[in-house]
Amino acid sequence: MPKVTYIEHDGTVHTVEAELGSTVMETALRNDVPSIVAECGGGCTCATCHVYVDEAWLEKTGAPSEQEETELDAAFDVRPNSRLSCQIKVTEDLDGLVVRTPSYQGR
Ligand code: FES
């Protein structure tokens, strides 16, 4: 199974196994990563699953859709590597993916 690493703003690292076909957001919730909230449950309407994709993974995760871009416009502290984790599907190619979570987001 591919592994995904989440790094919280305080440096806490969570490296977890992800099911193929699930999203980076679903993987975080399943593994109790506390800084992914996902209020809308993956509908791309809340931006509480905001992550910063590690630079080395930007090409593989691809570009956000138009809807995701619109939602990100309303998020805080958006950066060029910002993504909504509910819109990133786990594939074999993403084995080793590293994302960071914003300081304002948490449960
Ligand atoms: S879970 Fe709501 S936008 Fe991703």
C-alpha cells in the first residue's frame, strides 16, 4: 500500500498507509491525523482539508481543478503548492507523498 506522510505545523509527523483509490483527506481521517478537518466530507466546498504539497510531489499530484481553485481562493494562507486533500486520489505513483498542514487548521 502507498504511504502518505502528513507533517503538522508543529513538526508532528504522521506516516500512514493509504488505500488505493481513496483520497489524501480520507486517509488522514482514517488515521486520526488531527489537522485535516474535512467539514464537507470531500465535496470540495469547505477548504478545511487544505494541505501544502511538498515541492517534490507537485508534478505527480497535478493541478487543481477549476472548482478546487475557486474553493482555495476562500482559504487562508494559500500558497502556490496549496491543494485540497479531498481532491488528491491515492495512486501507486503517490507512494511516499509528503504534505504539510496549515497552522490554523485542526480539530
Ligand atoms: S473536505 Fe471539504 S473541501 Fe475537502
